[in-house]
Amino acid sequence: MTLQLHRPDGQGSLVPTRPPGKDHGEDWRKGLRSSRWRVAPLRNTEMNPTSTVAAVAFWAALAGVTFVLLLWGYGSHFWH
């Protein structure tokens, strides 16, 4: 039994309740916020997406550096 699904009834016992936001289509973040804390809603709270061009350039550069490092290592007989 958790307070997530059971709330105090004011008379010393717990009564089962439905989770907030499941039936009414409410934002689940409303249940986490304090009523005294008023902030602007964030557009994307999970992450700021990276552009596709920047992501492809990063992985291509990483692959190129790795390849050059391997060529140098084996070409100079650093790794036998």
C-alpha cells in the first residue's frame, strides 16, 4: 500500500484513490508541482534535440579520427 494510490481520509485511515491525470487527460507534471511555485511550462523538458547535420558530422569525425589513429598505430608498428 502506497500513498500514490491511497490517500488519508482525515479520520486516521487510508482510502484508495485513482491516480491523478489518468481519467481527465491532465498533465502528470501538475501533480508534482507545488501550488506556490509558478513557472512557465517548458516546451521540451527531456532534451534539446541536436540537428541531424551536427550529429552526422560528429560521428563521421569520430570515425575518421579513430581510423587515422589505427592507421598510424599499425603503420608505425606501435601495435604489433
